[in-house]
Amino acid sequence: SPYAELWLGTHPSGPTTLRDGTTLESVVGGQLPFLFKILSAGKALSIQAHPCKDGAKRLHLENPTNYGDDNHKPELAVALTPFEAMCGFRRLEEIAILIKKHPEFAACISNEAKLAIFLCSRDEDDKKKALRMLFQSFMSCPVETSQVQLKKLLKRLQKEQSVDHVHPHEEPPWERKCARAILRLAQQFPGDSGAMAPFLLNYLLIAPGESFYMAANEPHAYVAGEIIECMACSDNVVRAGLTPKFKDVDNLVNMLTYSMGGPTINAGTPAYGDDRIMRYTPPTREFEVMIITCNPGEDITLPALSVPAIFVVLEGSGNTDNEEG
């Protein structure tokens, strides 16, 4: 059977066991500070963010059923195939263009919030306040209104995407990509206004070997493709759309940083003087990822590590020769 996620770690929501039935936790002598996953997104995952440490403690205390631990969950994603994701808010200038161009999207936002976007100064704090007002207004739109407007939007976009429709030459590629993403998400989640998320979030396509880091309190949704995902040892997810699972819109609105622009795309750095070992080091102390490419007939020497590590073979086979056997 195909799997969407492979978990490797000691988190109680999915602790890893070895073939002989012993737990990974007993082998390493305690909890790992990270959770390692192989993720295959055949269908978009929810619009979500992960809390910071203080936020995680509060959420766990207030709602332990939906937030089962009190740890933060920054995460690093490294693409194994071409990978599509929505990460971080668009810049206000782009959102303003989309509000003007798509009346159905505009109808899901209060006039006050739209004015805040159009009249916003260049001050970064003012921009964040305007963006928060916009996002809160959109997420608070009555379901009846958002579903009606989504139907209108889809009907128009489908017509514009048809063979008979000629796109104006001045339409930028990012706007066309945004429209196609909405049509795709709406097919996967009928009636969910979260399908309009590409109007708010940056839509990324990253190549195999490229990575990005999602800090705490930043919105994202993984759309399609396969990645290695490594994160702090937590299962805390605050969701807001594109999911049948528990949605916590109020906490999501309150926790986000409202920073604008997509994440930095990183291709890794050669490690230990060997170009076959690419290291991906995020700005957090709990974990890092290395991808090792050893071609047929080659051998490769890895340094002894002073911390627990998980080694996963993605393709091919080979032998190890070390003091541990």
C-alpha cells in the first residue's frame, strides 16, 4: 500500500520500532530531539503553521487533545522530486493586485481590510497590521459567502483557462500559476475556501536537492511531490483550511508573524570536503540533514558522529563497514 508519510523518531504519536520489536527510544537511550519523515504528497496537505515554544506550551495546556505536546516544530524540507508548496505570505503589492483582479476574492474580505491594504504605508509594522486584518477577515468570512464566491471564481477561471480564451500578454506568469493552483486545489477539496489560499501565500516549485526552512508561526501548505522533512520532536499543527481535521482559525490568526515573502531556497553545502555529501543546516539546534550520493563501485567515508542519527537508504543498496558491525 502507498503511504503518505514515513515517520522515524521517538515521538509518542508514532514511535519507531526496530525489526526485533525494540523501540528506537530504548536503543538511543532516550528521546531524539528531532522527528524525521519521508513525505509523499499526492494531494495537498492542510494550510497550517507550527507554534513557537511559548505558544506550544500554551496550546498544550489549553487543548491537550489537539496539541499533544508542548514543543515547537520548526521544519526543514529537502525535495526528492519536483515539489510544490505554498509558503509564507505574498507581499502586499501582489495581494493588492489580486484583490483588484478577482472580485470573488475581494467579496470574501471586509471593506475595512481592503482599505488597509490599499492605503498602507511603507512601514513594515503597518504592513503586518494590514496583512493580519486581511487574513483575519478572509478566514472569518461566512461559509455561505465564501462558497458562493468560490463557485463564481472557479467558473470564471475555468473559462479563462480554456483553449478558446486568449490571455492578455501583460498577464505575468505568476498570476496564471496562481489561477491554475486554485483550480487544482478546488478539485481536491470541493467547497473549501482554502482553495483561494494561492491569493495569499507564495506558490513555490523547488527542484530535487533544493530545500527550504519553515520557522515557527509561518503559514504553509505542501501541495505535491516528495520530500525529506526533518523537524523538532513535535506533532503540533495549527490548521485553517484544506483539511477535514480540526481547524483552529483563531489561534492561527493570533500566532502568525505576518512576515512577507517566500522562504530562502537552499541547495545545500558540501560537507567534510566531499561534494557527494550535501549538508542542510537550519537555524535551529535540534537537527540537520545530509544527503549522501554514492555511485556504483564507489565507497565513501563518514565521520563518527557524537549525536544520534538516522540513516535512510533512498535508492540502491550497499554495505557498511564500521566498528559497530
